[in-house]
Amino acid sequence: MIEVKRKDRESPESLIRRFSRKIQQSGVLMRARRMRFRADEKSKREMREGAMYKVKVRKVVNKLKKMGKFDDQTFRNVKKKLIK
């Protein structure tokens, strides 16, 4: 934890400047920014289920493309059916 104490006759602006400099030097800000959008790792089961879902969707899409019935609206309907 970073702590900055006010010196005698120090203006609030210089105190804030010293605090900002200490934060920059410590790397706390960089760590926080790196972790901000970090996603949790998926478990083995979740990864397997995701892969199986993609395989199902790919099979249906390929089948529809071969029949000439594939468009964006059809794709949305297929995804809704597979999710249920």
C-alpha cells in the first residue's frame, strides 16, 4: 500500500503530485489496468461443451449451405434451437 505524508508547508498540489509519482513508480496502476479486462480461465468441462456446441452449429450450417437455404436469419434460428 502506498502512503504519502504531508511535509511542513507543502501545498496540496505538490502532495498530489508526489502521490501520483509514487503510484507510477510502484507499478500499481499498470497492474490494475492489466487485470481490468482479464477473463477467468474456463474449466475443462466448459471448454469441451463449447467445442461440442461449435461442432453442432458447423454441421447444421454446412448442411443448410449444401441445400442452398443458408442466410443470417436461418443462422439465428439454428443457434436458438441448439441452445435450448
